[in-house]
Amino acid sequence: MASGTFGYLTRDAGQIDLVTPTDPAAGVDVTQTIPATEIWKVLVVAGTLTNGAAAANRQLFCQLETGAGTVIWRAVSTSNQVANDVAVFTFAIYLATAQIGTPPNISTNVNIPDTLCLPTTVLRVSAVNRQAADDFSNVTITRARWTA
Amino acid sequence: MREAGETVNLFPTPPAVGAPQIVSVTDGELWNLSTVYFVVNTDVAAAPRVCHVEFMTAAGLVYWRVVFNTTQANTTTRHYCVGRRGNLQVSTQGTVTIQSRLPDAAWLFNFGNAEQLRVNLVPFGAGDSIGAAALTYHRWRE
């Protein structure tokens, strides 16, 4: 199955701006749907994950999926984030990947691929082993956007 | 090729158990690949598998290859993601994701020469399978 007929849109540089996804409740992923009339290049996804007290090794990830949940690409952190950690995270193209800082206050960097996100696809930020009390906040997406 | 082309997502049908995933470039098109994602399930055969993403001619001549530098053990499921300027690390929690990077010049074309993308395992166990897969590429038509 192929999709996408917006090639004519990408002949110029697009519009670079910042979008703020809906702040999810604790235990819920960050999701942002690319509108049906737009193509995005996601440049940076940044925010904070504040973990609850449940013991688990979380690993942050950012992925693009279809509206039906089929994964298109995924970028996963290799660093563990434990109970009560507060991780400021940055997903970006061409980023040096690392986790620095002293728990519970850490910063996590994860590289994402240089590609385009097609209309109606969904950008998701979550964590492997995310627990019910883990809470995402202050999430921003810097994007280049082409509009039909 | 003076036009801007278009970016598309492709979700190939999983191949038969024991067979690699092969995607043939559409006749008359030039592709520049930006991401490949897929899931691999291995059978009980003990040998560690090494996963390859390869570009090859219709005759099977491989002219470009990404080799993931983490092996996959028997009776496991692994996610693989290779992207242009993408992540190089391997996650360790949950269903492990093995990540690698495509070159910027990840070109494939088919102007009568039927080039192919292949996802392969070495060795490829008879019961190994390649499951859900997704490609993102920019294409230009002749």
C-alpha cells in the first residue's frame, strides 16, 4: 500500500514553526497527528517525563505510525530511566545520543531519522515500560511544514 | 527528474516463513530511501542471526548493504529501524529495537533493470520470519 501525493509541496523550504501537542494525563503517551493537508519534517521533539514511584526501567522512544497504529519508524533511547526520575528529553535529527546528569534529574538525547511525515500519520512519544503514574509535560515539536 | 517527486510510505506484505523480504522498485521510478522498519522472529536454530538491509540488482548482485552490528538470538523477536541520519544504538528494555543508519545516497531505480531492496538474515533459519515492515522513500517518475 502506498500513500501520499504531496510531492509538489516539497519544492520549497516549508514553514518552520513550533507546535505544542496536547498535554496528556499521567500514564498516557504524547501523540500528534499530522493534518490531512500537511507534510511535516520533524526537526526536534522536546519535553519532560516525570516518573512515578513504580519500579521499572523506562526507555524513551519516539515513533511515527499510521492512524491504525502500524509503525513506520521508531527511535528508542538506550538509557534507563528509573522510578522518580525527571528526564528532560530531546529527539532530533543528527543529535549526539546520550543521557547525562545525576538521577533523578537527567537529560536524554535520542536521534531521529531525517525523513518526512505524511498526512494523517501520528507522531508518538512514549517509553518502553512506561508506568501508570509516569507523566509527560512541556512537550514541543519543532517542524518544517508544507501545507496543501 | 526535474520535478520535485513525492514522499510515500510503503507497507510490503510479509514474505513466507524462511524467506527474505524483497521489495522491487516500480518500473520507471527512482527512489531515495529514508527509513526502513521491520520485525524479525527467529526459530529454535541456535546460530546468532545477523540482519542485512541490501540493495541489489535483479540478478542478485548486492551493491549496497547495511549490516546491523547486534546479532539476534534464536526464538526472539526484534524490531529493526534504519534511517537516514538515524539512531545507531540498541535499546535494551521490552522488545529490543536494533537501530542503524542509511547513507544519504540510498538510491534505487528501475529503468528496465528491476532493482530490489532485500531484508535478509545470515544465517536464515527455516522457521525465521520477517513480519510487519514499512519503508519511507522519496520517488521520482520517469
